[in-house]
Amino acid sequence: MRIDPCAPQRGLKARKNEMLLLSRASAMSTSTLAQPLLISLLALAFFCQPGYAQKGGRVPLSPKILKAKSVFLDCDCRKEMAGSVRSALPEVLDWGRYQLARDREHADLIFLFSMNPYLGDYFARDGPDRRPAIVDYTILTVIDGHTGEALWSDWKRWGYILVSRASRALVRDLRVAVEGKLQLDSESPSR
């Protein structure tokens, strides 16, 4: 009988290879389980964003928006969003539908740019909104200049770098909604 001096090493090598294969197989099964879980969590995070439900079921335009003559642009935001009014102003002027009011007391509508959803407290609060917020959302809320009632709202989640673009796009979205409503009203038969 011949004894192979490398036999113990071959056995050790075979066991190492077997252990390596087993660890790879368990890692693969973990990653195949983790992938659907990750996709589910991402989908859940997307659908649970603030304001997502508002986007799908948009409230019809208030007649007050259609009848208004003047507007005041206001920003209830931190320095990262301070340019929102400055960026939206050319859109409002190009639209030409509303005259700019010198202050909120003389405005039929207030276009409020913010980072947080409007609470209906525009005239009642003392100073700017102090709620914590991440500059991730740019929200435009159209407020009745006499009652403080929210008449229309929309948002863009474009981050703080694109606040200027988001502000302009929100005014354009409002313009499209108003002009679309006016066109529908003019095409509908009189009662």
C-alpha cells in the first residue's frame, strides 16, 4: 500500500472549496431575497411621499382664481428657497392675467411658495413657518387674499438646487390649469 504525502492537503483543499461554494450559495440566496424586499421598500417610499395623494386627485379650480384681478407673490421659506419668487415673477408677468399687488393686503390672490404644506394660517401666524423641513419640495399654494383659504396647490420634488426651475414650472402648471378651465367653460353650452 502506497501512502500519498499530499492526501491530507488535498482533503483540506477540497473542504475549503466546499465551504466556499456553500458560502456563495447562501450569499446568492440572501441577495435573491433582498432584491424583492428592496424593490418593495422603494415602491413604498415613493407612494408614501407627502402630497402624493393630492397629486392624483387634484381639486378643481376655485372660481375665485378665475375672477381674481391681482396677485401677491410670497415665499415662506429659508434662504435656500429665497429665489423662488424672483424666478416665478417673469412667468407671472408673461402670463399677464393678474396685476402684481404691492402687498398682501391689496391682493385678491397670494401665490405662496413654501417647503411645507399650507396649514390655512397665513394671516394668523406670527412670522414665517418655523416647522422643520428639508428643502426637497417646492410647493405653490394659491391663497384667497381676503380669507386665507387655500384655493389650489401643487408641488415639485426637484431638490433645493432646482428651486428656481420648480417655481417657474409651478406657475406654468397653474396657468395651464386656469387656461384649460377657461377653455372648457367657453366650449360648454350655456344653460
